[in-house]
Amino acid sequence: AGAAMDIVNAVSTLAGETPQDITTMKVGDPAETRLPPGNTTADFMQSIVPSRGVPDAPDGFNHMDATTFYAVKPSTTVFFNVTFYNDIQPPMPTAQLFRATINVIGRAGTVVDHRDVYMIVPAMGGVIFG
């Protein structure tokens, strides 16, 4: 029992107390069938770029590049900017709603968080103001 508890404690420390690199992965809705062949709802996301952390570098993480925060401390909250663009789905007579997921990826490909995102394709002649 002692060795098992040591392993649990070591895994908990590794997962909860050591810095890790954080990036994202776009995941399309597997049930979506309205898009042209070869496309998924993830294709509406043009880019997901690291923005800032709280606390910011160097206190909360080491540095960031166009895709990843490096050596993020467990108590740090990181933010990404997502750019959406529709060049795959034409408008229809009624507005269309699509869903995708952004997985936040940590050490060894582990999903540490996720966010569902929704995209609206306006109806023909419709306008969405943003």
C-alpha cells in the first residue's frame, strides 16, 4: 500500500505542481453532415494563438510562440485568441449553427481543459454585426 500511495503522490505532484507546455487542438463535430466533403466544423477556426497569461511571463510561464505557452506554472491561467473565418459553407435560406471544440493540451497530449465554440453562418442576405 505504501508504494502505491507513493506513486499516486508522485503523479499528483507531476500533474499539479510542475510546469508544462500548453497548446491547443481544434476538434470538429463528428456528427455534422452539412459541410462539403473533406471539411469539418474545426475548419471555421482559422487560427488559435497564445495571447497572455495571468500572471504573465516570466512569473506564470517562461515564454510563448505562435502556438504554445512554455513551462506554464499550474496556478497560471492562459488565454488564446481565436480567429474564425467561413470559406467553406455557403449561406442557406435560414441561418446555420455549427459547433466545434477547442481542446487545451498539456503534457503528453493530455486534455487539461476544453471549450465548445459555436459558429453562425447567416441566412442568405443576412448580416451578423460584430
